[in-house]
Amino acid sequence: MPPDIALIESRALRRSVVHRVEALDKVKILTMLPDGTYVTTRMVADYFEVPESTINNLSQRHREELEANGLHILKGVEKSRFVKLNMSFTQVSGRGIAIYDRRAVLNVAMLLRDSAVARRVRAYLLDTEERVVHRPAGNPQPPSHGMPPGRRLGPGPHWDEWEVTSRDPAAEAWRQVIDGEIVPAPSAPDWAEGVDRRLDSMGRVVTALNHKVDDLSDDVREVRQDLRSLRSELRRPPRSPRSDTV
């Protein structure tokens, strides 16, 4: 089995196992925010039992790779809404907040040198890959989770991908395109680009709806203020009529 330093040194090797997020909870339970998807920098530091500054420094050095695997920096309105939904009892300082999904946390585990927890996660990943790749001939892989013969640690489908693509030729064709094994024909429909456009349109619609809800909240607030003013007027005693003196 290659030492865990191989994951730290090889981005290609990290890329080949970054989807195995189950390794995190196998080593230590990762507590998530209420949305069940993200954690903050402090939560990542607590998981790996290192100072928060260590995670900040690592994120700055490997920002591009981490952002490709699920690190997001929230600012402005996006940050305010996220904090309101997930961190209502936490004071958040600074202009932005970094949030990590499970892939990003696993990516941190493969880059963090001085953490016993990170070393255990890397050891688990490498042990799992070794069992898959070097399974003894007398103990073949079960058919439902089989790996194609001759696969090695690195590019190519893992057992969950292989189970799907072995049943669906279209899925296998897309896997070959994604892994760079074949070049798609120029006339092939750009399915991924179409999905991106739809997601982008959906994001714009959701943003517009959020603005409408905010405007509606302002209107409701103004109506309530008008009602309070009207009630105050109604509670005032009527003025007595003035009599003319001769």
C-alpha cells in the first residue's frame, strides 16, 4: 500500500478518491450544519483537531482545488441568508464566510499533514482502494459491486460507477467522455452545458423570488406601521366643541 504521503503529493491520486466521502464518518463523525450539507471552517478544524488558522492557511494555498470540490465563500446577501438559516446563534465576523461540503472536507483530509485524524482518513482511503484493486483471485469481487478486470488505482470507474454503467450503455458513454477515454463527436448534444444553463436559470428565478419576498416583507412592515398609527388615532379622546363667547 502506498504511504499516505502519496495523497498529499499527488493531485491526480486525490482526484481519483475524492468521491469516497464515507471515509470521513468511518474515522470520526462529522457534525454538519442544520442544512445537512455544509460545515464551517471552525467545524472542519474541530473535526481534524487542529487550530482554525491551520485550515484557513491550507484553504488559501489550495483554493482552486478546494473550490472545485465544494468549498464556497459566501459574501453579502448570500452570506446573510445562509447565516440566518444555519447559524442563528453564532456571531459571524468578517466580510465573507467559508463553507465546505463533504467532498471539500475529504479534500482537506488529503492535504492536511499535521493531523492524526487526517492521517487516519488517508489510511482508510488507501486501504479501501488496495482491497478493491488487489482482491485475491480466489476471492473475486461480488457481481453487484464488480470492478472491470485489470483496473488499477487511478482514473476509471469505481464500483458504484461500474455497477451503473455496466447496465446502461448511455451512462457508460458519458463516463468515457468524462474520463477522457474518448472525444465526443462535434455534433453530439452538449448535455452538461444544457444542464448548467437550466441550473443557472433556476438560480436566477430563485434569486428573483427572494427579492420579491423581501419586497413583500417591507410592504407588510409598512402596513403594520399604518395600522398602529390608525389605532393610536382611534384611541385618542374626541375633542370637545368650542363655544363662542359674546
